[in-house]
Amino acid sequence: MALRLLLPLLVALFASLPARANAQSGTAALTGTATDPSGIAMDRVHIAMVDPATGFSRETETNRTGNYRIPGLRPGTYDIVATRDGFRTFTQAGFRIEVSQVARLDIRLELGAVTEVVEVSGRTQLLHTEGATLGAVIDSQKIADLPLNGRNFVQLALLVPGVNTGQPGANRGGAISINGTRSEQNSFQLDGVTNTNQWDSGISFRPSVDSIEEFKIEVSNYSAEFGRGAGGQITVVTKSGTNERHGNIYEFNRNDALQARNFFDLNPNFVDKRGNFKPPPLNRNEFGGILGGPLIRNRTFFFGD
């Protein structure tokens, strides 16, 4: 009943929001070098990148040594264009950038008119050469498709080498141990803001799995920007609005009708009329929804869980 009454109100609120807004920065960066056909570094090469799904864009120019760097990028798939007078336009479509990544794209310009285009597509970074950090990114597909008990995204950290369950009985630090450290030595960030409980070093706010775009587990050799936590660094980025309004609702249910009894659980309090052991009572409902659209970063609305 509460969901039925709340949904129309949220839809009306969402429809009244402005269609345009300025994007905010993220945590990733793009770097590289621009060269001419002979391999000589080129300055004053204009480089622009845009995320077609959101319209988020950044641009810069190479310096005297041909290097460039574009910080403040959200995870996403970008189209990149490089131009300079006297050279063909270079375009790179579908370049994927992950959370907390320093991605590298070296650009080689060919002689010709600016109206001529050299298009590159399908390029994937096999190695991350701009840092020594060890870890892995859990993307939105894994978050949505892999089973989670209690819809706790931290459980997916166990997919990363070096991550194990924490010490028995401990629920601090997400209840995971990274490279043998205690669970309370982990550090959490949510959209660039500290999300670590100051009292017991646990996670302060656990976002719904439906609101997470992706998250990264850094297990060792992380940079000096992470000033606390000798264990791992868990960086979460939530979803942002897109150029089209959209929405959905969901409900997850678990109950004893579908739950098998532990074979060794012989609790006499849980028996049926015929004296057979049965699973203990359980009825868990989790419901919620998402409304998204052409909004600024982290202004997609979630309710439930």
C-alpha cells in the first residue's frame, strides 16, 4: 500500500525536474600523448571527450611535450575526438573508463585536412600502466546478475584475489579481510566521500545494489590519496541520470515455503503437525524503485530497501 501511494508522488516530482543541469566531477582520469606520423610529440592538440549516455563532457589541449590529462571523470563509455590544423581528425568511440582508474590513450595524428577522419573503435586497455595499484572493478552487470544474500554489495568483494571473509563474529569493515588484515582496517568511499564509520571502522551507509554503477576494491599499492586503512580501499560510485527519463520498481521475497531446512537443525520448536522438522519461519520482502533522467550526477532517485 505504501509503495502504491508513494510511486505517483515520486513520478510527479521527477517529471517536474529540469531537463538540463551541469555535471559534477568523478574520480577517474584520462591521460596520454599526441604524436605526428613520425612519432614526434605535438602541442596544442585539442582533445574533447563526451559520454553519449549523459552528455557529460571534458576537453583540454596537449602541452609542449605532447602530454595531456583530463581529470574528474565518472565511470562510463566515452567518445574522444582529437583535432589540430593540418591533420586529420582522430576519433575514438566506445572508450571505457572505470572507477578510480587513470586510463591512457595515446593519439597518433595523420597528415590531411581536418574534415578527414581517422576513426578507431573497440580499443580495450589490457594493462593499466599509469599506477601500481592492485585490485579489481566490480561492474554493474556483475552487481545486478550475481546472487547476493541480503542484497549486500560488499559480498562481491570476495571475487577479488586477496579478499576473504573477516574474523569469526566480526561484522566490522564489511566483514571482509584483505590480504590478511583485520576487517576493521578497511576504508570505504561513496562518490568520493568517506563512508567509514568512525566508531568501529564499519561501512556507514550501505547503498542499494540498484543504485550502484560500479565499485573498485584496491588491495595493495594504492596511492597516497587514501590516508586511512591498512587493509583495502573500497570505492563506490552510484548511478547518474541519463538523457532519457526512465524508471522501474522491484520486489525481492524470501520465505520458508521455498527455503530448505538445514539437515542438522533438529530444533524441536519447529515441527509440523506430523512431527517432522521444518524450516524456521521466514518472510522477508524488499521493495523499491528507481527514477532516472537528464539530471546532474547522483540525482537519480531511489526508494526502498
